[in-house]
Amino acid sequence: MGRTVLPFTQELYREEESWGGFRRALRREDRELFDALFAAARYHTAACTCAGRVVPFDAILMSILIEERRSARDLSRRLEELDRRLTGGLPECHGGS
């Protein structure tokens, strides 16, 4: 008989629990960030299940990185849009007079 594989959701919760001491040592505002990172990983549970990684934390970390990258991209797009609005859509002029 082979080893029973836990559903990935259980692996994710187990991994999160294993970081409990680290989490408790964080400042309150950092604990909120820590919790948000694992929430990002839960958003990608289906993809993590399909990853087939021997070490589940690899897939968890990749999920977190994807969400962080998405956030950075969205902020960059918003900043570009604000810049366009402020400059009236004019190209930025570099150089001296």
C-alpha cells in the first residue's frame, strides 16, 4: 500500500501552522501581512494541487509570488494612468533648454 497524500488544502494549513512561532514573534501589523500571504496561497489551491511538488511549500511560495507580482503590476498600471491624466497624455520631455 502506498502512502496517503493529504489534500493540498490540508497541506497548506499544516504549513501555515508550522510557522506559528514565527508569526507570534512578528509585530501586529506584520502578522496581518503574514496572514495575507497565506490567504494568497489559498487563492491558488487548485494550481498548487496540480503542481505535484515534493515540497508543498514550493507551490505555496509560487502562489504568493504570483499574487505579489499581480499587485505590483496593478499598482504600476494605476500609476501610469495617473501620470497620463496629470500630464494630459503628453510625452515626458527629457533634456535641457
